[in-house]
Amino acid sequence: MANPLVMQKTDQKTGRIVEGTSKREASSPPAGQPDQKQAKAAPTLPPTRVLLLNNMVGAGDVDEDLEEETAEEASKYGKLKKCVIKELSGRPDDEAVRIFLEYEDVASATKAFADLNGRYFGGRTVRARFFDEKLFAEGQFEAG
């Protein structure tokens, strides 16, 4: 057998068996992307109700549907209060677009962190981290 069989999660409680990639293919992420072990690192701040996503899209890639599509996906983890997308100038491409997800409770934000941090989206590895609720409420989206 050239490739191993692996379990692919389809939702919270079910999955399906699919043909995996060979160890050689699986050992390295796409060019220019960090190793998934790095991307899946533990959060640096204590969990909050606000999650910040970086590297989901690059500078100039924000379109009119991104906020709605992101909010729809983020709602799978719990009651989403707000989705805010800010494009910052003068930042590296992987930090130029900040997507903020404000949840009703910390548990939902924690679920979202666990699933979204390190996920591949459009050839990029999403980096998630918790964001200070006070800074978010004050609209200080460039802070932190």
C-alpha cells in the first residue's frame, strides 16, 4: 500500500476513512507556510470571547462576501455576536488583514480557536489567537 488510510472528520461525532498522503508528502506544508506543529501551538493569552484570525487572506484580498462567509463559518462554534474585518497598511502580507470574531461566551471562542488555528484556507495557514475584549470594544483593532 503506497498511502495509508486515515480518518477524516466530517462533523463533531462522525468521520470517514480516506486514502492519506505518503509520509514524504505529509511531512512538509505548502511552500512558504509554517509547520502545522507551530501553527497549532497553545494560545498565548488566556481565552476571551474575542478571537483574532491572521493569514486567512492577504492584503488586497478582502472582498464583499468575506465577512458574511466568515461569520457563517464561525457560527458553527457558537453564538457569534460580531465579525469585524480590518485591512491594515504597512504590515506584512500575513498580518495585513485581521479578522475579529466576537462570541457570546468564552467556550464558543475556545472551540473556534481549537478548530481554526492551523487550518488551511486558500493555500494559507490561518493563525488564531485570543484578543483583549476591552481593546476590541474600544475599536483598537491594530493593538496587540
